[in-house]
Amino acid sequence: MAQVAIENVYKTFPKLRQAAADVTLDTEHDGLAVLKRINLTIDDGEFMVLVGPSGCGKSTLLRLISGLEEITGGSIWVGDRKVNDLPPKLRDTAMVFQSYALYPHLTVYDNLAFGLRRMGGDLETSLPELGQKPLPPSDSPANQELERLLTASRWWEKPLVSITRRLPPGLRYVSEAERLIDDRVRAVAKMLQIDLLLGRQPRQLSGGQKQRVALGRAMARNPQVFLMDEPLSNLDAKLRMETRAQIVNLQRQLGITTIYVTHDQVEAMTMGHRIAVMNQGQIQQVATPLDLYNRPANRFVAGFIGSPPMNFIPVQVQAPFLLIHSEFRLSLPSEWDDRLVPYDHREALLGIRPEHLSLALPAPKNIRGHITHMEALGSETYLTVQGEGLTLLAKIPPDEVVRVGDQVWLAIAPEKAHLFDPTTELSLKKP
Ligand SMILES: Nc1ncnc2c1ncn2[C@@H]1O[C@H](COP(=O)(O)OP(=O)(O)OP(=O)(O)O)[C@@H](O)[C@H]1O
Ligand SMILES: [Mg+2]
């Protein structure tokens, strides 16, 4: 197990640079960078979730950590080893992809054993690439033992294996390394409940089963770090939920440092110890799920975390506590102290989540509008309410009797209000 530290990581792709060769760029190609000065530390044993819109650089960051992609600038540390220049197989990370990437011609058993069998051979052949650098020590005693068995010259094992290959399974010679691999494969298969599928090939498995084999392959390697890139996105809702719980339990049980990419809100909020929110190649905020929800650092995070998304309304500030809009006047609670004084008689952006709006009676602090759209989910109802110059999304209890076209009044829960600077978009709340 290990801490992962990402320091000032920068990534540009050569093709993007070529395509923009005639454009004047600053020295660091900022405009073209897919990742811009990423700083993030994932603690030993932590489950870190990376979220962000499509194309923000999540997969690229995982690929840089795993070594599948070369870093342009900065450093990546796994434990106390800087891994920038190490090939993927020496980084002691195991990646699980969205597309399971199983070997189609191998059985489940061999898919699980594949990475383990390659440990010895790979380490040997990768030595010249590294210019004879000494092998990094593996943290796990079990891996050290396996590496030793696989790399040690056990000249007498090969002929024994080939002589006994045609005998019934009980009489075949099994090398010591293979015995260790077998133990590990069976233990992992049992944990993921795929032990009855070991003899099958991937085409004979369902999506969920394939996904568990892909997870098992990563687990069998007993890596210091799991890297998971949207591993559940091909599963149906029920299986997704089950597998989600399974991954969380396994991670907590094994304590392996995990970086998990998703753009599913629920996964992000329920799986991670902490969440890093990314946008356009930069980290916007790193915090626990509830902190992100309650104290988003800026407008982007406020709008990204939470579903349906937060409503934003431009308002005029009258310090210390009053917000004025042509349709309503809202008094904020006294916790805001004097934070709004610099914004007196200036504009700010009020943020209010749909669940913090409720149906109310006419009043100057409430907003009048009519319902233009309604989604009754059974457990709750979403309303789109069109007011004078503003459209709001409200989440109300399912038993409220309203219909599309109705005129309604919405009340804002003042203690749940967020405010953002209209230019910097930073939150004005206490950090
Ligand atoms: N090999 C490449 N060459 C050029 N550009 C690339 C390459 N790989 C990724 N990109 C670009 O880098 C940006 C980040 O891509 P990345 O795959 O990391 O996004 P992502 O956050 O994982 O998105 P998604 O949620 O859609 O998977 C995108 O704009 C993408 O077009
Ligand atoms: Mg991706």
C-alpha cells in the first residue's frame, strides 16, 4: 500500500501541439495542455474519486499514473518512488478499464493468473529498458515471494512440467510459483463470487461477470494502487449498485489506495473518502463528499455536484444580509457576518439547490412563477418553474398536488443559500 502524490503534473499531446503550430502560445502551451499543473495527494489506503465533465482529463491522469501515457511535466510518486520514468509494469499499479479488456482466448482462471505469471518474466526482460537500474522493491511479501520463485533459476522444473503435462491433473508437476498463483487466483475468485466461472471464456460471461473478472485480475496482482476508469458504466442500474457496494467493501477490506474515475454523481458521492472535481484539465476542489455538497468552493463545483443541479440567480447585495431581485427579497441568516460588506450595492450570484426550494404562500421573499415541466419520480417530484426573468428547478415531496400550468410560489431556504462572486465565481461562504 502506498500514498500517491501528483505534483505539478502537466500533459500536452504532440498531435495537439502540431495542430496548433501556427498559433502563438505561451511558453508552457497552456492553451493546449490537457492537464494543467495538477497537484493531488492520495493518502495511503484512501479511496479517491475523480469526477468531472467529459474531456476534462480524468482518464489521461489515470493513464499518466499507470504509465500508459508519458508525462510532459511534474512528478508522480507512488510511495517513496518517483515513477515518472518507470514502465507501467514496474509501477505496482493495476488498472481496471471501462471496456473490461479481458483476453478473449483465455479462461477466467488464466485471465486472473495472467498478470501474476508475467511478474517474473516481465521484471527480467524489462531490466535492460531501465538501463540496469535495480528492481524497485515490492512492498508486499506475497509479491516478493512470487517474484523470487518466478525469476529464480529452477532449471529442473521445466522438464518436469513438460514430462508430466499429459498425466491426469492430480499427477502433473505444478511449479511452486504456479501453486502460489493458484492460491491467489482462487482466493480472489471466491471474494468476487466468480469461483464457479473459472473454466469459462469471456464470451460465455455476462457483462457483470466480465466486470468482476476484470476487477479480480487487478486484485490478484495485489498492487499498491488500484486505478479504475469508469469500471461500472457498462452495467445495468441494479448490477451497478451491487458492484459499487462490492468494490467499496473490498477496498475498505484490502486497504489498497484507489483512484476511481466516474462521472456518475451517486458513485462519486457514495464511494470515495474524498472527491477531486476536475474541469478543463484543472482540479477545482478536493474534499469529502458532504463538504463538496455543503461548501462548494466555486460555481463550477456547486453546479457539478448535486443532481438536479443548483439554480443560479443574479442578485443585488444590500449588506450585511439582504439580497434583492426584482421578484423577491431574501434575508440571509446572521452567520454571514460581514462577509457581504465588500459586495454592498453590487451584484452577486445566488446559488440554491432544487431541494432547498419549496412550495409556499405569496410573500415578498418568495418567487412567483408557473410550472412549465414536471417529472414525478414517485419518491420525489421535479418542477421547472418559470418566473419573471428566471427559471428554477425545484425538488418537492411526491404528495404535493400540482400540475403543469399551475401558478405557484417558491420559498428559498435562506440558511441553504450559496453566494458566488460574479467575476471570479468563487464562493463567498466561509471556507
Ligand atoms: N492521444 C491523444 N491525443 C490528443 N488528444 C487527446 C488524446 N487523448 C486524449 N486527448 C484529449 O485530452 C482531453 C482529455 O481526455 P480524457 O480522455 O482524459 O478525458 P476524460 O475526462 O476521461 O473524459 P470522458 O469522461 O469522456 O472519458 C480530451 O480533450 C481529449 O480529446
Ligand atoms: Mg475517460
